[in-house]
Amino acid sequence: MPITRELYLLYAFNQGGWGVFNMGTCPDPHDFPKWAYRKYSIPSEKERIVFRKLMDIQAKLVSGKIVPSEEKEEEIFPKLEDLLKEQAQFIHNPPFEMD
């Protein structure tokens, strides 16, 4: 059975806004409305690249001063299949400089 990892994109209303967390660092998601976070269960070998993608999304949400709401949930949080699909593009065209 493949090993999976959990990553969260979460808006902490009282803790400074958007964050990307793994299972060990995430505040208890049950303390937040369901529309304020998204949990992603991903294959462990893709964790690093999906984490980077979520960090890019977090930066855009912060710079755009985007605050989640129940009405905006679907447009804010990417779907897992989209994150994994875009993962292949990063291998060939990374969004950062390679040393």
C-alpha cells in the first residue's frame, strides 16, 4: 500500500491568515469552518512538489488579501487532481531557479 501524506491549505482567522501545513504542524482543523481549509492526501513521493505549489497559492492569496467564505470555497482551493496534474509541468519547468 502506498504511503500518503496530508497537507493543508488553511486560513487561520485569529493566527495571521493563510498557511500551508503538514499533519504535524497543522492547527486542529476542527477548530475552523470547513470552508476555511482544504486537506490534501497525496502520495509521499509527490509531497515536496505539491507543498511548493501550495506555497505559491498561499503567497497569491496573501498578496491578494483573499479571505475565504463558503461562497468562494470552490474558487479558492485547488482540487487535488489539478495539483497533481500540474506537478508534471514543474518537473520540466520548475517555478524557481535550479542550482
